Amino acid sequence: MSGVEIGPTLRVAVPVPLYGGFDYLDLDATDATPIGSRVLVRFGKRRLVGVVLETEVKSDLPRERLRPIEARLDDAPVFDDELLGLLRWAAGYYHHPIGEALATALPVALRRAKTDQTPNRHRGWQAVPSDTANEPVAHAKRQHELLDVIRTGVHPVAHSHLLARFGSIHAPLKALERRGLIEEVDLPGALEQGSAGTAPALTDMQREAVEQLISRGEGFHPTLLEGVTGSGKTEVYCRQMAEVLAANRQVLFLAPEIGLTPQLIERLRTRFDASIGVLHSQRSDGERADVWRAARAGDADIVIGTRSAVFTPMPRLGLIVVDEEHDGSYKQQDGFRYHARDVALRRAQQCDIPIVLGSATPALESLHNADRSRFAHLKLPERATGAAMPPVRVIDIRSRPLLGGLSDPMLAHIERHLTAGNQVMVFINRRGYAPALSCHDCGWIAPCERCDAPLTLHGGGARLQCHHCGAHQNTPAQCPGCGSKQLIALGAGTERVAGALRSRFPDVRLARFDRDSVARKGRLESQLADVASGETQLLVGTQMLAKGHDFARLTCVAVLDVDGGLFSADFRAAEHMAQLVTQVAGRAGRSDLPGEVWLQTRHPEHPLLHRLLSGGYDAFARAALAERREAALPPFGYLCLLRAEAQDIQSPQAFLEQAAATIHSDEQIACWGPVPAPMQRRAGRFRAHLLLHSSTRARLHPALDHWQRVLAELPGARRVRWSIDVDPQDL
Ligand code: ADP
Ligand code: ZN
Ligand code: ZN
């Protein structure tokens, strides 16, 4: 051995779209870089942050060809063995490069090459005892609401929590501070300290569910908790969490992306005398990284977060809860396309701990797992408060005029509830003013130049925008085809519906919830807070409104268009429609005021809709499962989608044909396609895909292992961008 030896060989996962790790020399022979820690390496001409996968590697390359790592970035591993094992499994299962999978799992701040951690400041607010003379004036609503939250519990409240709950809070907080009612404090870290609160007495059904959950003890026990909206699933989770926390174990609580977290965090914060780490969109990169570190150190008792939180290191993990487990936002739709519910299941199995999946509308996959006794199946068929489930009825809109997407009978129902002083939610799954601009004389429809899709009208009809590539332009004054000035907006989106409702009910306060209206930071939170306080009476929005919100005075839900889900080419469309209708319907009549739900449709006799309305989600799901079984579609078959796209129309097709030729199809594995994607051209690129179908995972995954090795070598691979999607959600 010569003197050039600096250290043993490390295998490092580098965030590049290549499978496998890369070998580097360690800096030091005596003090090895630990597995799971970050290192800075040169990769080609770039400097990248990698993660050490193995030490003492026997490299295929001669030592003199290996480069040493440039620097160590951590003293202790960022990924512990458990998490690294999970991520290796996930990268393998989803057939995604390990380096990119690990980078996806890391908080953004830790993906950067920084060694020194400048400590982030964590602000909080606490109440100051004072005499009542200083209380805010009665109409300063937000000040009262903030004060209520800050005065609940015995610990200061994190600034980020107030932001997530109310949106814009600067002015009211300053006002409360001036009055001497609250003061700002520095919190010791990124975690929030909860306070013990009282639990309600359980209903009989809740008690039974809790007993079943707790009696099973500590090992891997997946449970599907199917409870109608408002049945008190959260209370059931809380009881099991209490057991786990009492045993000094950590709880990971996953929730879907939008809207759910503020109310949920507030509930947990006022319930458990525990430290809580929250990973939501209102937190800065630095704060998220701090929560991650605190969780890894075992300091966070509870971690609440969305999809990516499934990868939080938690050395004392004792329970995973996946709330609204059917929710589509658990599946990452680009890059590392993992499904957080499925990864959570694997993690629970690996850690040998219980996991609870909760939903009012379980995914068909989960129901099937319950049917096969892979999951225990607990049900809460009634609302905890005793409130009745709202009746769901249809309005046949065939040959009825629509005003801004609303039929006369629908407007009459809305008016009735508003007059009674209650809240109404109007749901339409389309943002913008109208989904298309058409010429009245020749039928021309304004197309996107770069996508196979019409442009959406925005700004009251003044602008055209593409929802797929973002292209935008002003609305033309006349038809480019025939010169006619008779251009008409086809259909209605949230903007048009909101406009029609505003002119019909000018004295009612209305808020619109869609990606455009809540784009400004804090806007969603402040609008939701105004609904919760009762100030806003009329809500118009997209699926953003379907999730988890609990508004006491909401008595009427209007769904303007369910027909899209009845006639889609995507085999999951009907399932999603049924879940959405059931979820939005569940927002109505949650407390003592009875609710009702109205659906507008042109197909009142459609069997799917009929089944959903007469038998509820359960009847729908049974029928849908039978159809899936017939067609051998998931959960009775397994799918993998190979996507390819390019600037020209031939390359994706050519590449996919080459890919198809490398698969040995037989009775157990079928190759469907290649076919053009449903929207073939998007943002100027042509897209096609190839679907692999198998009746068993055991056959599909070896085929994918083979693919993973050969695809990059195919002659057509360099002409396209391609990706593998295991268990694809939308086709
Ligand atoms: P879900 O998560 O199933 O939609 P929640 O847990 O949010 O339901 O409960 C719905 C409502 O019922 C909440 O307002 C909650 O406070 C209330 N609730 C839950 N359990 C009970 C109980 N045992 N007694 C009284 N109210 C309850
Ligand atoms: Zn025309
Ligand atoms: Zn476009």
C-alpha cells in the first residue's frame, strides 16, 4: 500500500437520475464518516450533497480512479438506520434512483451544502396577566380570536402556528401587544409545547373502536378506521396516541395537503402535554429542518405533517396515523413518485408498530386490504354529536338555463339557507371564469398553442390562461377564424359562479377558495378563519373546500358539476367523484343544525350516481370493487406506467416500442400500448406512455428491475425524457 491512501471507500447516494450509489474515498482512515450522514462530493463538474450508504465498500473501480469526498457535512447521521432502510426499500419499490429519493426525503435546507447551522429564531407569544380594562374592543374580531388561542394552555404559542391558523396577523398582534395583553418570547426550539386538555366522553362506537385498537398492543397492526364525516375519528386517534405517548413513544400524524392542519394542530396542541413538531407550508426551510432535527433527536413527541413528513426520522416511533388516507395528495406526482400511505404502511411494518388509516371514504385499495384481513376494519357509522347525515339529492339541469353555472332551484335552496342566517358552500371543481372561449358563429374554441387543451378564461373574461403550461394572453376581440365578434364564455368556473352569487346576494359576505384567490401567502388561512368565526356566509371553491373543515353554521352544500367523474377515461375517476361528493357533503350539518346537499347533474339516472345516492359510499365501493375485479384492475391487478415525452411526436413512441420489446409478456404480465397520453401535447412536448399490467406484484417487480437496468441503454432513450410510475394514480 502506498501513502496516497486516505481512507476506506464509501458508497454515496448522489442526487442525479442514475440508479445506484457512487464510490468515493473517505477523508480519514481512523475516524470513518458515518452511514446516513451527508457529504460534499464532486460529480463530473458539479459539487453535490450526497448521503453515505455504505462504508468499507469493495469498489469495482481501482482505488486510483476514485476521488475523495470533499467534505463531511454532519457530525451525526441525518438518516438513521431505520429511515435509510425505508428509503432504500422505497427507491427499490418505486424504481427510482436512490440519490434522488434521499434528496426528496431531506428538508430543503439540508439539501444544500452548508455545514454550520446558524440557529433559526423561533418566535412565540404568551399572554400577560392584566386587568379587563385593556381588552380589545368588541368589533376587533381577529384580536379576540388570537387572544383566545394564546390564552389557551399554559405555554407560549408559536408564531408559525398563529400564521397557519389565521394568515395575516401582524396588525392584530401588534395591537394586542400595545394593549399589554401579550408579549413576544423566544421559544427554545422549533417544537411547540402542548397542554393537557380534557377529553370528551366517548360514544359507544368510539369506545369500542378505541378498545379494539388498544387491545392489540404494540406490534404491527394496520387498521382501517372507516368513519363517516364527523364520526369522531380524530378523538379515536387521540385515545390511541395518549397510550403511545404515555409509553414514551413518538407519534407520526400524516394529513393531506390543504387546509386540514390548522384546526387539527390546534386540537392536538390543546390536548396533549407533549412537544409537537409541525411540518406545514407556513414554515420556513430553516424551521422545517429544525423540526426534522428535533424529531431525529427524539425530542418531538408528535410530528404532524403532510406527505413528505412520512420520512421524518423518529427513533422512538410508536404509532403512525394517516388521516384521510384516500386523499390523492399522498401520492407524489413527479420525481420520486411515492405514495405516503403505502410508505407509511411499510414503515410501520419495519418498526413493528401499529398504524391507523382513517377515512370516511376509504380508497378501494384499503377496503380490499380490509376484506382480505390484511387490515383490521373498524367502523364509525354515525356522527359523534348525534347529528344526522345530510340528505343528498340531485337537481336535473337538462334544458334548464344556468346563471353563472347555477340553476334556479339551486339558487332558491342557497337563498333559503342564507336567509336563515346559515352558511352555504358552493363547490365547483374548476377554477377561472369559464373553461373555454368559443365563437358563436363558427364554433372555434380558443386553443393553447402548446397544449392539446382549450384556454381557460380568467379576470372576468378579459384574459386567457392555460392550466397546463401557464401560457396566457388577452382575450381577442374577434374570432381569428371567421372574424365574428360574438365570442362567448362556455361553462363556468369558480370566478363566474362567485360573480353570479355576489350579484344575486349583494349583502352576503362571500369568499372564494381556489388556487388563484388564495395564492397570496396567508390568504387561505385568513379566509378560513373568517368562515370559522361566522363572518363569511357564502363559500365558493374547488376541492380545497372538501377537506377536513368543520364549520358549525354550514347547513347547505351545493355541488355544481358531478358529471365529469361519470364519463372519464381514467378508471379511478368514478372513485374520486364518489369520494369528493361524500366528502363535500360531509361538510354540511356537522353540529345541531340539520344540513342538506344538492348536486346538479345532466345524468340523474346514471347507475354510478344512483348507487352512490341510494346506498352511500359503501354501496358504491362494493360495486366499484366488483367491476375492478372483473377487469383485473387495481387492487386486483398491479400497474406500472412508463412515461416518455419529447419535442417531436415520434421519439416517445419509438422509445416506448423499444421498451415494450424488452419485456417478456406472458399470461401474467401484459404490455398495454404504447399509446399517446390523454393530453398528447403539453407545454410543447409530445407525451406517450406504456402500461404494464400484472396479476401479481411478484411478477411485475422483477420485470421492472430488468427495465430499470436496460431502459437508459435503449437507442431511443437519449431522445426522450422518461420516468417509471409504480402504482400510478392518474392514467
Ligand atoms: P371526523 O374526524 O370523524 O370527521 P371529528 O373527530 O372531527 O370527526 O369529530 C367531529 C365533531 O364531533 C367534532 O366537533 C368533535 O369535537 C366532536 N366529537 C367527537 N367525539 C365526540 C364525543 N365523544 N362527544 C362529543 N363530541 C365529540
Ligand atoms: Zn368564428
Ligand atoms: Zn398550454
